[in-house]
Amino acid sequence: MSRTARAFWVGSPGEGEIRESVLPPPGPGEAVVRSLYSGVSRGTEALVFRGAVPPSQRQVMRAPFQEGDFGSAFKYGYLNVGVVEEGSPDLVGTTVFSLFPHQTRFVLPVGALRPVPGDVPPGRAVLAGAVETAVNALWDAPPLLGDRLTVVGAGMVGCTVARLASRVPGVRVQLVDVDPGRAGLAKRLGVEFALPGDAGGGRDRVFHTSADPAGLERSLELVRDEGEVVEMSWYGDRRVCVPLGEGFHSRRLTVRSSQVGTVSPARRGSRGHGDRIDLALELLSDPAFDALVTGESPFEELPAVMPRLADGSLPALCHRIVYPEP
């Protein structure tokens, strides 16, 4: 019996459509998964949708199960929660997370599916990619007891870093954003909030996630002498000016990158990508993360919704896509 699937494709920069295809039958060690939810982040995925991936990064920025290539039609996405419909008997009926694009059904190797813990609602599990990114950053630059940390940029990843860091005993976290409306979000996450001009200085470490050069400049101002700024933003094909004059050298500041594509060197010898996702899913038992899902739409509306998410006319942290019942 043939199985069909419907998937969201980016046909050209800023334009998407839903296409139908026939699924291949699952082979040994594979499973058929029916999507329940997928998530859209206004960070990387919005840049990809707008066609802002520079040619030099097209291979690096491919999603794990992307079909097609940047510069032509492609299928992109990496926040999928579904249920196993066919495969090993011990997996059938299991809710799983995978790094698969927006598609109603798909076939994947069982090793690419991570079971969602029973105490994590499937709708919350779409945040696993953001939590995984935050885990990697906190492996790159782990907070110490009593640290004063700042996160500049209250987007999905920034909020996740703030929440996880705040759970380390004695660590005080301030979340900084240009939008005063994010104060309520910070309260739900259990951290302080400040506008950029009111943010506290002398911070032991600053995580920058705003994808705005002004945010990076402010991060350098907020960190203490000999402190570190962890740059987590990805700017696509934009050139960014970093203020390395004035007191940058005399204060002996450090700017380091953190990117989720590889496991942090601090844990690479003992953890793999699957371990990192499993940890992210475990951490999502915390109901505070529900604050990061700020809207949802049916799958069939994705071609109309994605342009609005990409240009900011539909404000969102994580926008959840809901798939039809079988």
C-alpha cells in the first residue's frame, strides 16, 4: 500500500508551497512517523526562508534531513514531534522528536528518532531544538556558582539560555531586550528583565542572541573586565561590525562563538548529538518553557504564515504548526 505525504517547500526566497509525494516503504531499522507538531523559529529558519544563506555556508547550514539545495527549491526545518505508525513493535505508538522538516508523514532510521519523555507534553517537545542549542552553549561556557550572567536578546534561544542558567544555584540572570513587553516573559521564566539602557554592568559573562550588531556592542559594554561574551547569533549574509576599539583590549575582553552544529568540545568525548537531544527533552519537563510557544497554525496555512513570521508582521518566539488528524 502506497503512503502519501504533504510537505512544505521553499520554492524561491520568501515564497513557499505545499507539495504532495509518495513515501518509500520503510526498510529494516526504519519507521514511519506521522507528524503531530512542528516548530518554526524566527531566527535561523526565517533567514533561510528569505534566502539569506551565503554561498559559503550553504553546505554547513543544511538541515539534517533537508531535501533540495539552497538557491533552488528545498524542504527545510528541524523541530518535529510525531508518533510512530509503523516499524519495530516496541516503537509503534511512541511519541518521538526528530530533526525533520515540516511534513505530514515521513520515513526515518530509528536511530534518528528520540522518544519524548512521558512527563513532557508533545506540544512542548517542539522546543527541543532550542533547548539543545542552549545546552550546547552552556557546555561551551558553563556558569559558575554565584555568577552574574546577562542574556541579550529575549528570543526563543535567549530565553532558553536564561531559564537553564537560572537553575544553577546562586546564579543571577538578567534578560535584556529592546521590547518592554518581554518583561512578563522574563517573570514567567524566573529571571530579571531590563531594557538595554537599564541593564546592569560588571557581568561575569554575557550570552548574545539578538542577531543585532547593536546587541553585540551592548554585550561588550555589560561584561566585566576580563569577562567573556558568548556570541550565539547567526547573521546569515549580513556583515557585522564589532567594536574592537576603545576599551576592548585594555579590558582584555573575550568574544567566543557557540554553534549547535557540533557538540561542544567540552563534552564531545563523552556525548553525541543523540545524547544532547535526550537531555534537552528531559529538561523540557519544566512547564516554564510553555511561555516560549507564542502561537500556532494549521499545517495547511504554513505557506501564508511563513512570510509573516519571516518579516516580523506575525510576532513569535516559537510558532507551532499543528498537523491534521489521520
